[in-house]
Amino acid sequence: MSYAEIMRQREGIFEADPCVEHYFSDGLYAKRMVIPKGFEAGQHAHNYSHLSILAKGKVVVLTDNDQTEYEAPACIEIKVGVNHVIHALEDSEWFCVHATEETDTNKVDQVLIKRN
């Protein structure tokens, strides 16, 4: 079973408020999320490769072809076009860091998230 099929089965099972915070600097955008133990964030792909930083906790990053466990502190490359989800094994804090000139928080995902 592919990752995309697994995610379709999991959709809507549980949700948590990730307490998203947005940070901007010259040509850079960072999105901070808090992911409680047992919860997931993601199931999307990006238009560009980018770095993510696990600042606190332990997670498993699931993709169509792989699953990798990380423990903070960790800097992780997320490749362009790869569907991924972050599953928290412990209460975790995750940052996605992107190069973009977009500074409108209502539009930034439209620029960064790959639409099929």
C-alpha cells in the first residue's frame, strides 16, 4: 500500500491545533508547528526542496518510499514533489524553512504546496 493510500485511510481520524506561527526575513519564510505526541502534520508535497528543523521531540517522517525517525535537534531536507507527513513520537516542535518572497500568510501555502 502506498503512502498516499495510507493517508487517505487516515484522513479525518484526529486533529490537533498545531499552534502555527509564521516568521519572515529577506526572501525567507519559516513556519513553526507544535505537534503533540501521537498526532500528525502534513500529507502534502512542495514545489521546491526545503529544509525542516526538528527543534524539540522525536518524529517519524513518512513518504511514499520511506520512513525515517528523527530526534531533536535535527535538520532535514524535504525534496521537491515528495509527499510527506510528520508523525510525532513525542511532543514535538517543527519548523519548515522556505525561500520565498511571499509574505502574506493567507497565500504562502499556495506558492509552496504542490497542487496535483
